[in-house]
Amino acid sequence: MTMARGTKPEGNLSLVLKGIKLRKEIAGLLGYDSWASYVTETRMAGSPTNINEFMDDICTQAKPGAIKDLERLVGLKRKDLGLAADAECTLESWDRSYYHQVLLKDEYGVDNELVRQYFPLDHVVEVTLQVYQELLSLKFTELSDFDSWHEEVRCFVVHDEASGDLVGHFYMDLHPREGKYGHAAIFHLLKRKGPQAAVDCMLCNLPAPSDDGTPALLMHSNVVTFFHEFGHIMHGLCAEGEGNSTRLAKCPRDFVEAPSQMLENWCWQPIVLQRLSKHHTTGESLPEELLQSLVAAKNVNEGLFMMRQIYLGTLDLTIHGVEVPQTEEALQALVDKLNLDVSLIANPPGCNMLRNFGHLMNQYSAAYYGYLWAEVLSADMFATRFEADCFSKKAGMDYRKMVLAPGGVGDINDHLTRFLGRKPERTAFLKSRGILN
């Protein structure tokens, strides 16, 4: 599967090459030395120089842990193959996820198939909506009579809990089907303007119930994804003021993920996990031992994961930099070098992820670093305002009014400084990922 994905479709590499050359040409016509300089000028980071400094700092702090993570996975592979402890052994790119699962199950007691039994989809959806209503002081009411494109689609109207004012509507379309968009995403269907409230839609491809009556069961990672995507819905609906190009979460690309990433933290709080979980046959919440194992394993192999994110961000900035690769061979050499140097795992021969890295051909060109940039902000927001009390009404309303409501109007750093009581910093992020004690 790894080889197939890395070598097909064959023609895509030439299209990537054409795209990055055209972008460099466009940037030059507009007076910039690179596409990265052009598109980052209006983002929080401000310039490729600032982004490289940011990624270099995280890389320096994460790499020692990543090397230990790699050594541990190699050790598991040696054991699996019956090799001596000092025998030569290489972790291939297709080994990483497999031995990560082995590690979770054998050393942390996290059996994802067992965990799934406690997360039936309908219950997760119901509790997630409850949590968001409590946190943001909103009231959701499901509609039974509405225009729909499929019988599985659900629609809700949202009001402010205290005033009863209309906030907006959202649709949920959760299960895969023929011809449906294949990724998890949200779409802003209507902007707020006069009497017209905002309308958003959430698309996911979560498991559907089985024909034998077994409910759809979610991996914990699916639960986190659902929580995350619904955070984008709230960002869109809670943006205040008349709809325009900066409203409805149309904030800088390197901030847009932060509000949803911040809300992922709720999926790791024991008090919330107990509410989110409900065994599909017994009705029991996650047993304490399994819950604690799940939380304890949160940062397993985090160093390796971090280095891979830095690799992807570095690859993105490099192909959109001052010196653009001129041939497919140069693109291949770049991927081969960066993969090993940064992610610490060799690129499979002939494979090139640029053939399938769709982010870089859409709105994440010269912006993939934004996932890490936003995570730093999200970790700071959670640690500063919610870690002590994740259901604080005061913090929840401040978050809604100071962070979500402005949308993309004004300087995001000013909004965050007001919410945090100081300028954002990286310490909480590094601690939350186990990189700093």
C-alpha cells in the first residue's frame, strides 16, 4: 500500500512541478522573491524566515525524543523478527504505524478494538453537542422538517442560551456513501447578513451502523476528529457581525485550525471521556484502568510524529521557496533527503508523497506549517484558561466572544493576548506533547 500510494498516479509529479513554477512566476510578477514570501505576508507568521525559526526551534527540542521513539520501534521490530538486540534492523516507512499499534497494545494496554466498543457514534454525537452547548452557552434544537439532500442528514438551529437570540443553523452529514466528498470538512453555506443567520455544514465519513443492528463504533481518534470538525462549525456560527470576506472563520490560514485543535483537549479529560464513552451493550463508561491507559498513551511516539510534521512543513516551504526545483528528478531528490534528515525514516525507493499531497496544491501551499503554528496557540489557550476547569462558564464565554466572534477581523495576536492576558508562548505546547517536563 505504501509503495502504491507513493508511486501513483504517475503524472501528478509533473503537475506539481508545473504548479510550483507557475506560483514562483506569479510571485515574481507581484514583486516577491518566492511564493512563500507572497502568501505568508498576511498570515500570523509574516514571513518564511519567521516560520523557519519557529520550526527549527521545535525540531531542536523534539529531535532527542524522536530518536528514542525510533529506537524503541526498531527494538519492537527486532523482537518481532526474532533478531538479537544488537542486530542490524531498519524501520521502514510502512513499519511505523504497525509498530506504533503494537506498542500501544503491548506496553500501554491500549487495545483500539476494545476501546471502540465504548464509543458508539450516536452517543458520541449526543454528548459532544451537550459539551459544546455547556461550554459556549448555546442551545441546539434538532429540526425534523427541513430541505435535505439525503435522508441521513440532520439539521439543528442554534440559539444563545441566555438571550434566546438566533445564532444560526448547522447540518451534519456523517456517513460515507457513493459520490460523497471523501474527507472530513465543514462548509460555510450562508453568511450572516441582516435577518439571514449563518448556516454551516459538517461532512464526515464515520462508520455507519451494521445491517445486523450493531451500532457504528468509533476509534478514539474518530472521536477526536468529530470533536475537532464540530469546533469549526462553532467558529463559523459564533463569528459575529455582517458576513464578509473576513467573517465566518476567514482568519489567517495559520490560525484557522487553532480553535478546533484547542477543543480536541476535551477528548483527553477523564471527566469528559467518562461522559463520551458508553459500552454499546453494557452501557458502562470506559473502565478506569483503560481510561488511564488511553490518557497515558497520548504522547507515545510524539517526537517522531512532530518530526514528520516538520518534514512536511519544510518540504512545503522548500518547493515554494526562492530556489524552486526545476525537474522531477530534483523533486525526488528533495523528498528523499528531507524524509531521512528530518523525519528520521528513509523514503521508500521511487516513492514521492508530492504525488498525493493535495494540501500543497490547494489553500495550504506554503501554509502546512500552520498546523503546528496553530497547535502552539491552541495548547496555550487550553492550558491558560481551561486546564483547571474545562467547563468554566467564564472562560467559555470569553473564548466565544474574544476568539470566535471576531472571525478574521483585526489582529489575531491582539485577540489572543486579550483572551490569555499576555502574548502567546510555546511552553504549554511543548509540555502538552511531552517534549518538556
